[in-house]
Amino acid sequence: MTTVRAHSIGTSPTRVDGPAKLRGRAPYAMEHPQRDPLHAFAIQATIARGRVRDIDSVAAERMDGVVAVLTRHNAPRLAVDDDKELFILQDDEVAFRGQLLGAVIATSPEVAREAAALVRVTYDERPAEVTFSPDRDDLYAPEDVSGGFATDTSIGDVDAALAIAPVSIDHTYSTAMVHNNPMEPHATIAQWTAEDALVLFDSTQGPHVVRSAIGPLFGLEPEQVRVIAPYVGGGFGSKGEPHANIVLAVMAATLTDGRPVKLPLTRQQMFTLTGYRTPTSQRVRLGAHRDGTLTAIAHDVIEQVSTVKEFAEQTAISSRMMYSATNRSTTHRLATLDVPVSSWMRAPGHCPGMYAGETAIDELAVALGMDPIALRIHNEPEVDPESGRPFSSRGLVECLRTGAARFGWSQRDPTPRSRREGRWLIGSGVAAATYPADVSPGNSARVRRVGDRYEVAIDAMDIGTGTWTTLGQIAADALGVGQDRIDLRIGDSGLPAGTVAGGSSGMASWGSAVVAAANGFRDRFGSTPADGDEITVEAPEDPERDNFSTHAFGAHFVEVRVDADTAEIRVPRVVSVFAAGRIINPRTARSQFVGGITMGLGMALHEQGVVDPRVGQVVNHDLAGYHIPVNADIGEIDVSWIEEHDPHVNPLGSKGIGEIGIVGSAAAVGNAIHHATGVRVRHVPVHLEDLLGAL
């Protein structure tokens, strides 16, 4: 495997895209200039289940400025139906409240929205089931879970091992429905050209992914669809797969004689149309000898899915490889409800699964009277417990020890409620983190000499992670020039194929393609290439990589303060240490780690989508009612990483960092709350009323 000599890699240049964003010159999806655009606003179902009997759009159509009203009656017939979430306006069935029924197209967004409110829909309503409960008698096992992982796994005899274990725990943990809420709402500009081609300016984590999904729906070849997204205001997974709003925008554009149509979603609409993390109920059973040696791990997950489309989050998979145990089992079961479609959210599976697993490990440590760090280190596996493959690198123990030293863990009295300052009960907790270090196949990059500069092009994405900067650093080192001689082009399906910005695999995947293209360019054209010389290369797959289990690791240490009178919870200090391979840019890396940790604190203390069972809708569907952490909620976050170069993962020796920050951080908060108060809360978010009675 070819490695890259570091000159720019490992340094912290400021963001290449920073000045444009600060000056408002970086166009997001709605900001690309268009000639004479029209504006669309969605019409949504106001029942949770049934069928549409009639849509009366007469009043809307009479409004000045209304160009057309799109409904199932005049919507184009879609060519394929393999993704039911995208197969909209093809029949009169209603599967969830907020489902798209059409759109008003008008000369201004204000007119479109007002006219949409005038559309009258009558229904034949049917009883709906919208409340998630693990006690249902119709749970089922999917064929597999997201990522292609097996639904269930079993090694040894867990029940027998638990029955004879000297120490065991058996508890159920639950996580709430939570929502991605990127700063930039989902938005699309759609335009049909005179050549029957389609151009989309879209807020997406993957232009090639959008092209691959939208094109077949409208009977288009890939070369007939171009998706442009140079700047994206966050996604957290919600923009990783196309949602129905993009299809609606394209449909609306079929009614406008070639004029572009702008369709942004409101914050409220995003709570039903752009995915969310499913609520979960997770039973974790652990058995151990009195010295802390784990003998059994069982992790059984129940979560909800929509009747429209199954998304089975891979919640238990971290328990398959995290710690040694002779006997282990994991299961996933699904409850089908009349609700919107769930989807990816930052660290899908690992985030909720490690909350339960790392809380259970803390409970076992308490039952054993053992330090929770020592318990984790004692059960450190020599090889991947599930696959038997060696880890390409596994820095968890070093992260735990380094973090403990930085945090001052040795000064901790393990007794709950042992530290108090006035009204504040003070506690500290720890949790481990892991996330797969993957490289996606099918990435290509182009290198072209332009004057004395190099144009490097790949359909990579920057969703706020710093790709504009870090990919340029990789290109500069691979070509052996300064970063100031690199002109990067990303965010356009017209460029060589790049995979989605997701799964913490983006930089490793795109960077591998850029390195391969740079090596190919230098091999073909030597040290003195001519103006116009270019080459496009697809990143080769490394067959040796399959011989290893590749993961990033980390450890979170959290201090909490709980007011003994009011149960107010504060998190003044977090110390997190990561083992994530070679760090491309320390400045942007720290930003990603801090962002993930902050989302983990939100999961622990704030975020919860509350469904009204009477109407089947999230009622706190805005940023006033759906609470996320603000500056006042976040104290000191001390982020660091150990030196780790993993050549088995990719030519850069790097691992993804976008998601591991959120993994385990909520568990560390909950474990610290227990240490501060003596109260064990087994759900997130933790509410004041969970503590008030006990305090």
C-alpha cells in the first residue's frame, strides 16, 4: 500500500472556504442564482392513516401568483417503486401524518405558502398506531440491519452462563426519538432543461447518491441528471439519502415549462420528511466472575419502523466486538407503526447501542466494587471477538489511561454522593467509544495541470467537516506541492464519482482516490507535466484490509453537577481522548470531535421528539420546543488524541472522526449523574423529575 509523505497533512491551515462563508459568498442550495424562478410549498396530510377522498385546490389556483397546484392527479407517473419513501403522489393512501400530498407552485414563497393553506383535503380516516412500545406482540426480525449486518448473532450459551455467573446485571435502557436538525434546512432547486435533462441544486451529503436515486424514478439515464452541492449547512446523516422532498421538487418542475422551482423545507416539515433516529428499548445482560472477567454479554434491541419503508438501525452491533466474553448474543426486533420513515443520524447504531452498553458496564463495575476503567481494560480483547480477525490498531486502553490522567480520575472517590459543594452534588463518569473505520469503494479522482497549478476534482462533500481544506492538504502532499497550488473541485455529480459523506468514511475514501490519482499522474507525466495533462483514476481496493478489523476508539470522562434542591444538571467539564489514526488537520478534527460530544450531551439531557398519540405527530417540532444544547449548556471540552498511524486502513493511515465523538458521551453523562446522586437513570434524556424524588 502506497503511503503519503506528510508536509501539509498534520498541520492546521484555516478553512479554505471560511472567507466565502463569512462574506456570504458561498452559495447554499437556495442561493444559486436562477433566472425567473418559481417557488413551491408542500401540501401535507393531516391524518396519520387512511386515504385521500378528494383534494379541492380551486381556491388556491385562483390566487394571484399561483402557477400550478401539484397533486396525485397531475403528478408524473414514476418509473420505479423500489423505494416507497420516494414513490409519492402515485395513489391516494396516507401512511403517516405529514406525508406529501402535493405542492403549490407560485411566483413567491409567501404566495405558495398561503395558497397551500387554502387547499382542502378530505379523507377516509382509519385507526392508526403511532406510539412506540416494546411490549407489542407483533414485533418481527428483519432480514438484516442497516449496513448489511446480521440481525441476530449468538456464540456459546448466554443464558446458561448468566445463570451461573457470580455477578450479573439485567437492565433495560431506552433512548428517545431524536432529530438531526442541521442548520441549513433541506432544500432543492429543480429545473428541466430543453434537452429533457434535470439539474438539481440540492442540500445533500452525496450528489452521486441523489443522482442514482432520482434519475431512475423519472426514467433518466445518469448522464441526464446533474446534482450540484458545493456548500452544505450540515446534515448529521439526514442528507445522506434522498428524501421525498427532492422528488416533490422535480415533480413541481415538470409543470413550469422549464422554469426552475425552489423548494426549501421549513423546520417543522423536517420533523416528518427528512428522517430521525428511532426510539429504542434495549435489554442488556452481563455476567462476570468476581475478578471482573466477563462471561456473558446479551444485548436485545427493540425499535420502531415505518409502514412505508423499513430502516432497521444496527443498534446492538457494538456489543459484538467491544469486550471479550465467551458467551454473547445480540438481537434486533422491530415494531411497525404509522409514523414517518426513520433514517441515518450521526453514528447510527453505535450511538444508542453504546449508550446502553456503556451504562451497563458501569452498573456491572458498581456491582463488582471495581473501578470502571479497570473493568474495561480487564476485558480488552486480543482479537475482534466476533470475526476473530486482529485489530488493525486498537487504542482504547491508551485512550482510557490518557484520559484518566488528564481528567484527574485517580482523585475520584467511587462512593456515590461523596463530593458536594454547597447545593451541588458533584460526580464523574466514564464511557468508551468506538466506530468502524471504513473505506467505501467506487471513488475516483481527476488531476489536471492548469498553468502552474493542479486542479483536483472528485464528487466529495463538505457538510461542515472541513473537506474543502483537508482534501486539499491530501492532494498537495500526494502531488508534492504546496497547498496554495491546489484548486479543489467538489460537490458536483458531474465530477468523478465520490461516495456519500457518511459513516465516517468520507475522507478516507475520497483521500484514497486523490492519492491514487496523484500517483498515477506523476507516474504518467513525471516531474514536469505540461499544461492540460490530466488523468482520472479509481481508488484500488486493498485486499489485505479484509484481514483486519478496523475501528476507531475513544474514551469520555465527564464531570456533572446536580443541584440537590432543584435537580438542575450541569456539565462543566468533559475530557475525551481518541485513537483515530492519522489526524489530517488538527483544527478541523477538534471541531468534529467537539461537535459530536456536544450532540452526545444533547442526547443525554435535552433532545426528545414528543409524539402526540392523538394525531401521530411530533408536537415540539421546532427549535423552540425541541431542545438542543446552547452555549450556556456547554462547559470546558478538552479534546486530544493519541499518536496512531494505521496503514492497514488506507494509504493515509487515517480513520473517520465525524461520528465517534457522539458515541458513548451520553453514557458518560448518565454514569456521572449516578456517581453524583446515587440515582441510576436508564433512559435519555434525563429529566429533572427522574432525580427530584430521590434527592
